[in-house]
Amino acid sequence: MADAELSLASTFLGGLDPAARRRLTASAIVVDVPAGSIVYRAEDAPRLGVILDGLVRIFLTSSEGRQLTVRYARSGAVLGAPTAIGGPVDVSAQALTATEVLMLDVAAVRSLAMADAHVAWLLAEEVTRRLYEVLEAFSGNVFGSVRQRVARHLLDLAADRQTDAHLVAGVSQQAVADAAGTAREVVARTLADFRHARLVESTKDGIVLLDPDRLSAVAASGEL
């Protein structure tokens, strides 16, 4: 699995020696996840994977069914690192685009970490990065620019209603403005910028997300 080893090398597991990486890839499997499908649910057994291609959102679900995205993950990102240490976490993951995930053997990762302090430290660093990403996502919801908040809410609203390979936010500009905490006129200007950058297009069905990956980058940085 040469390609798998290259993918692992770009993650925190890149710090492992080649023999240890081969040990992990020997039992790993590549899972193809269609756009809109769930990668794993909160109630599933612990999973640990590396995104080979695609865009995934990790979200919480309230008892009333409302969802809150806590992280967007792209190619090269690790999914489920905390579960390798603490067991199942109350979050789910959904593929926003067609996605390939290299699923690792959680038991093998745990065994390596318990036997080798260096591996345990690498895993701890990865979990810490996940914490920082979640904090950044929450601060973006509260303190982010209008452009960031609009991009993020478009992704959330579209993902919540995705039925096929296309992401469509079937909402009005006023609804986006309400979600982002700004005026409709400001949202109209922001959407015009997004259309000019070929990130979205407006149709009778709603706002079509033409490039979810780039839009998620805007949600993170505010830059087009």
C-alpha cells in the first residue's frame, strides 16, 4: 500500500519509522464515501482514519436534531484521533464531497502507542491539534468576519439538506443573514463576491455551492 504509506507520512504518523507505518497500513482499508453520506456516527465504535481525498464535516447533534459543525477536514487530515485514546466521541462525520478515507486498525494504533512513548506523544500532539481546531471553529462562529460566517453557514445549511452530489442551501438571503447575525444587504454583497469567485451560484432551488472545499477555506481564513 505505497499510496497509503505516503498519505500517512503527511500526517502525525509521518513521525513513525517505516516499519511501524507498514504495520498500520497492513490492516488498513480504503473506504469510498459518496457525497452526502455519513462516514461514521456518534454511536459507532471508535474509528481512526486519514482522508485521502475529499471534504468532511464533523458535527454535533442535539437531542432535538439540530446540528453544529465543529470542524471541516480535507485531504491529509486525520479523523477520530481522540477515539484511539478515550473511546467513542459524541460527534458524527459527513462527506460533503465524494471522499476516500484510509481506515486504520484502532487496536494496532493503541498497541503501538502503549508500547512506544514516541508514538504516544505523536498521538497526543494530534489530539491537541484537534482541540485547537475546535476552539478555532467556535471562535469563528462568534468572532469571525461576515465573509467567514456566511461561508460557514452556507456549508452547514447545505450539508444538512444534501440529497445527492450537489450541495444546495435552500434558504433566502434573509435566512443566511439571520444565521450569520448580519443584515441582508451585507449578505447580498458577500454572495456577489462568492459568485464572482465561482464559489456559489444562485438558482431557483437556492444557493448552489460550486466549490465546497474552497468555501470551507474561506470559512477558516476569510480570504477568497
